[in-house]
Amino acid sequence: MGKIFKIEIWERNKLDSVEAIAYLVKNGKNNMSAYQERLTETEIKIVSGYVLESAKNDWHSEGIGR
């Protein structure tokens, strides 16, 4: 997995909470599309929680990034 997915990078950019990641998922940023119109609030929270926990686990618990 690229360096952008490391938790240290997320922490440095104040993206180390479900709420902060949910904001990005809803509104997008740079090349990332916004998903506010495509996902429910519950789905956004689930995705955001998954992203945060996966980053904390260095994306290895699901075999991602190997």
C-alpha cells in the first residue's frame, strides 16, 4: 500500500477519526470523488470506520497491501 495509506500520514493531516474520514467520503478531495449522494449516512460511517481501522492495522488484517 502506498505511503498515503499509513496511519502516520492520516494523523499528521488530522484525519485520524471516523468523523474526519467521513467528511472526506461525503465531500471528496482532490482526485477523490464525493459519495454523499451515493451512500447513506450509515454506509459512510461503516466505510470510514473500516478505513481508519485498516490504516491503524497497516492494512494487513484483510491481506490488503501485501
